[in-house]
Amino acid sequence: MTDRFAILVRHAAYHQKPGTPSALQPFGLTDAGKEQAMAAGREVAALAQSQKWRLAGEIFCSRQLRAWQTATLLSHSLSDATGLDLRITEDEALAERSVGALANLTIPEIERTLQEDPRYPIPPENWKADSHYRLPAQGAESLLEAGTRVADFLKNRLSVLNNLADANAQVFVGHGAALRHAAHHLGVLGFEDIRRLSMHHARPVVLKRAQDKTWHHHTGAWKERSLLENTTD
């Protein structure tokens, strides 16, 4: 068993509905986001060359359009730079934290809906950024639960990679908050770092799974977050 590398890429900039939890928004990339995604492929190619990685031919992404578009454009420029024949596989395990039945409502609409429902308490202030809080709606999950889902997927896929003698690095395109919470569960980020840090659009952050199965930040910069910045996606 040798070191394995998970190349984490947050989707590129997209047409986001303002004031709304981002998880299941169905919108695609902006023109700037498309350029970011193409640049990401070139950056991954340069990293692979400098680090002497053997890239897997499969790129995983969530089922949201912005992640699929990012993965697809990234694969085009990465293939152009490396000659690799790449394929895209979508998986719901890489999705952002779900707000379940309240998806694509604005934050005021969600809060008003819960206030009008006698079954549920009013959500706490700043609930959207609370890693432990899960909305009381069917299909909803907390940020920490989403991170567990993503962390389990990364662990499983890199275990599979152990059986591929010709690859030791794989690209995953997902969503900022779920990826950061996954990094926490993997022991890479402290809990206090989850809110302090974010991810740049379409800029890889690489985690190493060492031979002893411990995980470490290997390369790629986290984004320092402002106190006013949203903490999801």
C-alpha cells in the first residue's frame, strides 16, 4: 500500500439564487465559472506532473449541474494537457448539505414556513452556519452529517484506488461546506477551522491518505473566510 491522493475541487462560480441555501439549486456555471473550470484542469495537470501522480481515469462529481459542468470542463482541459482518456461519474454522496423538503426556498421563506408549522420549533439564530443543526424537514441533514457522507465516499474510493496499480490520485468535484466538513471528519481540519476556512471556486485542495491510513493536507490553499461570508457551498 502506498500514499493515495484525493484532489478536491469545489465547483466553479454559478448562477446562484440569492439568499437561498445552495445545496440543490439547479443552475449552471457563469461564463467566469466556465473559465475557472477549464483552468482547474490545467492546474491539476501541472500538479500531477510536478508531484509525479498517476491520475485515475474517472472523475467523480455530485449530481448538481454546477458540479457536473465543472467536472466536464476540467476533464477537457486535463485531457488536453495529459492525453488521458477521462470519464465523469456523478454520485449523490458528493452533494452539499441537504435542506430536504425545504430546498430552493429562501432563508426567510424557510424560517416563515417553520414558524407557521406547529410541529417544529423556530430555528436558532444563524442556523444555516451551525454545523450541528439539522432542519426539521424530510430529507434534511446537518453539515456534519453531510461531511460524514462525503468522507465515507472519499475513503471508499481511495480504498478502491489501492487496487489500481496504474493510479494513485483521483479528482472529486463537490461543494465547499461538505468538503470542509469531510476534511474535519478525516482529521485534516480542526472543528474551529471549518468556519474559518472556505474553498476557492475550482481550485484544487489535495488530501493525502498515507500508508498508515491517516489523512493529511498535502497541497493547495484553503480560502481564508471573512466573518460576514456564508459558510455553505
